[in-house]
Amino acid sequence: GGGYPQGLKEEAIPLLARIIAVIDAYDAMTHDRPYRKRLSRQAALAELQRCAGRQFDPRLVSIFTEIMQTQTMACERGKKGDSADNTI
């Protein structure tokens, strides 16, 4: 992004703000909105990866993707075939 309002870029953006940006975007994409249906987990993760390095910190997107994929696999094993919900 443009670093609005202070013009911050990359590492100058506080780590917590970069983490929240990834999580907030994922949450927004995986929940229904009045103007569109939610994306699947995989589609949302693919969109985060597509925007990594431009809109999101690529290291954080990679870590978040790994965590979400691990969580999904664990939920699917635990539920024996039931799909995992979209909550973080």
C-alpha cells in the first residue's frame, strides 16, 4: 500500500499492524458481505499470496498460510471428513 497516512513502507510499518492487515483481509474474504459471497479458505489464501510483497508482508503471508493449512488439516482429521469452519 501507500502507507497512508504517514507514508510508511515495508519494515517501517509496525509489525503488529502488518500482522493485523493479513488477518483482517483473510477474515473479510472468508465471510459473506452484502456485496459478495465469502471465498473458500484456499481462495482467500491464494489471494493473500497474490498480494504478498505489494499489499502484505510476504514473510507474514507465508507464515499465516502455513498456520492456516496446518489448522485446516488438523480440523479435518479431528472431524473425520467434516469441513473446518472459517473462524480464525
